[in-house]
Amino acid sequence: MTVCLTGDVHHMSLETRDQEYMDRTEVEAAIEYAEIAGEYDVPVTLFVTGKAAKEEPDRVKRLAAMDHVEIGGHNYWAFDTPVHKAWRALTGSWNGPRPFQRWEIRKTIETFEELGIEITSWRDHAYRHDKHTAALLSEAGVTHFSDAVEPEGEVREEDGLTVVPINTPPDHEHVYHAFRTPEFVAEDGFEGPFGGESVEVEEWVEWVLECICEHKNAGRMATVLAHPSCIVLSDGFDSLSTICRGDFETAEITSITN
């Protein structure tokens, strides 16, 4: 079987609730995350916003220079502009009008190209895509799309892209960390494909490893979503080391596009 370790990295001007608790930027956290994965020879795919590349170009280049790191696109602004907000109010979609979405995808890719980084994989911020996204990504030269959370999801070809579903519980929605306390979760009412439960990070690691085992038995590729920001806030990367030390003797650890 194959296992992919992935994470999402955002620009600090986005001012997320997680970032309020961090003592470093998300890109800085991603560098340490990648260095730890490298100690275990585990490749990682990190989906980075274009604005993060613009705000921290030297750090993003340092991240991309690591042989075991693949950089994917994660939108430019993470839907945090008046255009995105107005379009959502009008249509319910976060992505903006089709011409705007095409322009933003290309702006993201071109921003990384200026740093010498080629983008061929993609994950929309918060998995927010619409009926136009796949075709626009394919048109822009993206080949792999990891934007669906599916507990039993399998890799497949769809709309001109290789779809690589997230089929283990994503950390951000299911791990207590920073603002995401038991009290917050009780009031939040979140319910996703893996349910609405949040757990301590140690239990989440066990949950992820159990899912990997189930996918192995079913002959499926397993994709893990572990954000550098969430993991550092949860336990200072101890859980990342545990995942990287997992029993993958019969598994190939790879990046999204490999």
C-alpha cells in the first residue's frame, strides 16, 4: 500500500484562530515539521497559500529545497477577500466567479514559479471547491487534487485530475488544540465525514494509524492530513514523530504526485 503525509500552510496575514496561539509563522512551523519527517525518511506534501509564498519567500524556498518535500497550491488568499465574501453571500460558493477563480489559481501558480517552484498538486483551503475548480486546475497544469474528505475514499481519475482523497481523520477538525477546547467543540456542532468527535492528540494518532491499517487491508492508498500549525499547538510535534515512526514496513511512503 501507499501512505501520503500532507499538511496545509497559510499566510500569517490571514489571522486564523490557530495563529493567535502560535509563537512562529506557519511556514516556520512547516520547516520544522518537514525536518522531523526527513529524520524518518518520510516524504511530505505541503499545500501552501500563494500569499504565504509572497510574505515569506525565503522560508518557502527553503522548504521547497528539501528533497523529501513537495509543495502544492492552497489558493492565494484562502478566500479572504471582498470578492470571495460577496460571491459566497450571493451564491453560497466560496470560490468566486469562474473567471476570478481561474485568475486566482494562475496567480498562485505564478507566485511559486517566481521562486522556482512548480505546482502540480492542489488542495483548496477548507476543501472549498465548486463545479468549475477541477477543470480550471487541469487547464492550469495541475495533475493531482486532494480536496475530498472520504473515510473510504480511493484514488481515482476525475475531471482530468488524479483525485487523492483524505481518508483518515483530519487533525484540525478532530484534535483538541488552541481554541478548539472540549467546551468549544460542545457548542460548535461540527459534523463531518468522520463525525463530530474531537479527541486528545494521542488518541487521534491511534485513530489515524488504525485507519491506515484498514486501508492497507482494503488495498487502498491512505492520505493523512496533519497541519503543521495544529500539530505544533497540540504537542510540539511529538505526534508527528509517532506517525512517522508508524509500522510502514509493507507500505510505500510517498508524496501526492508520486
